Amino acid sequence: MIVDRHIDALTGTLTALRRQSTTVNRWGSLLAQRLPAGHRLLVAGNGGSAAEAQHLTAELVGKFDSDRPAYSAIALHAETSSMTAIGNDYGYEKVFARQVTAHARPADIVLLLSTSGRSPNLLYAARAARAVGATVWAMTGARPNPLADAVDEAITLPGNTCSVQEAQLIAVHMVCEVFEAALRVSGESRQRAS
């Protein structure tokens, strides 16, 4: 019974993710334009969302499916010396914002993952990203939540924390799949043009 309930809960969250497939496609395609042009992706989250964020950066710096160049993607929470120093000197709510201010430039993308959408450190990071002219995205739990309202675009997923985090990983994989497919198409277009 426990397993069935878990699968049923996840199914509802995945149905909501399917309804946002256009956003997932747009994100993967935009990353395929911006990262090869020298822009970067900065990602952050807390707890399980941090794990999903770091999973995304690993797929972009390494590879998801096919061999291709490495692209700049940084998981801000993995910068432990920066996080602890900033947390000590400025407070935990500024651990990501300070790094965004240091690293993000116009046309970079900042993606913030949160199941609640209420983490102060991610809200400060969203404000910092907007201030430097970066594109700001979020993956959150259900609306309404302040993080979804503070970014340019959000994928919002209803459900319990566990279902939201599991669906975030699926969304991460889908973004990577679209990203690599778009890179292949643009590479084929360049080959045909030359």
C-alpha cells in the first residue's frame, strides 16, 4: 500500500509536469543557444533540491547522452568555502546572492530549485540575478509561492516534497535531453551551411 500511494502521488505531480512541457522545451533550447555562445548556467537549491541542481550541472559539464563539448554550469551550493564564509560574514540568506553577484552576467541563466518556493537564500539569489541582467528560472512546488513570482519563468509542481523532488529530477533530465537534441540540430544546420 505504501508503494502504491507513493506512485499515485508521483503520478499526479508528473501529470502537472507534462502540462508544462512547453517550458521544459523552451529552457533546453535556450540553454543550447546561450551556453555554446559562452554564457553560463548558475544553479542553487537546498537539501534534496541542491542534489537535483548539482545533478544538472554534472550533466552539462560532463554529458547527458552524447559526447559533446563541456559547457559552463556551476552549482553554487557546492562552493563550500564560499558558502560557509558568506554565511558566516553575511548570513545564510545571502549565501547564493553574493555568488550570483560575483559570477552572473547579462544573458547568463540562474536556475533556483525549491520544493517550498519560500527559502530566503533563493529569494535573495533571484533578486541578485535580476539585478545583473541574468535570465532567472525556478523549479518549485505548487503555486502560490514567492520564488515562482520572483523569477522570469517557473516550472511549478504540486505534490508532497518527495514527489516534487522526484519530478524535478525528471525535469532536469528532460531539459538535458532537449539541450543535447537542440545542439545536434544546430550542429547539423552549421554543417549544411558550410
